[in-house]
Amino acid sequence: MIDQLFEFVQNHPLLAGAFVIVLAAWIAYETLQSGRSGVDAGEATQLINREEAVVLDIRDAKDFKEGHLAGARNIPQSKLDNRLNELDKVKDKPVIVVCKQGQASGAVLAKLEKAGFSRALKLKGGMAQWQADGLPMVRK
């Protein structure tokens, strides 16, 4: 198997080089994006307690009722464009976007930043990570 890989690289150096460059660029992009606008559970807790951060849960109402962070506001991602004005009063505060697994919140961050929210952040790993860490949730 390894012999075939080396043979392929020798026969197709441009293809192998392009693959390595694309892989390195992708890893660098993902690393920069996750670190730039994401907070883990500990950082989120500090922002909530010290700076009165607003928690925006973008999951569906059903998922929200099954468990969410205390004080979280539920605006499903599909309804965010119509309900974004509900957050106008908190533009100066940190806004922590929470989704199911931390992947859907990236698109919401872009919308928030475009709307003038300078301190929009996402919860790394979403509610799945919050639950895995055994942190408290409110069920309603």
C-alpha cells in the first residue's frame, strides 16, 4: 500500500503537491475560523457572568425545550432574518450563538456581524459539547 502511494507521488508530483497545498490551506483556514470567533464552555460562562453576555439559541423550539442554557433566547435559525430586530438592544454586549453541534452557528455569526454585532461568538461544540461536559441546562 505504501509502495503504491510512493509510486503515485513519483509519477504525479504536481497532483500530489496540489493535494498537500490544498490540505494545508484547509487546515489553516479551519484553525483560524474556530479560534477567531468561538468560545468553549468555560469562556462562555465567564462572559455570561462578568459581561452579561446574551445567549442566542438558534435551534428549533422543540430542541430548545428539551434543554438550553439558563437565560438563553430562542430564535430559530430559519426565523432569524425576521426576528433580528429583537436583539437590537444588546448590540454592545457579547452574543454567544448556540446550535446543536457548533456547526450551524457560523452562518448566523456572519449575519450578526453584518448587522453590526461586533462581539458575536459561537459556542464551540454547541449544546452537544455543553451536555458532554455535564454542565447545567434548563428544561422547559
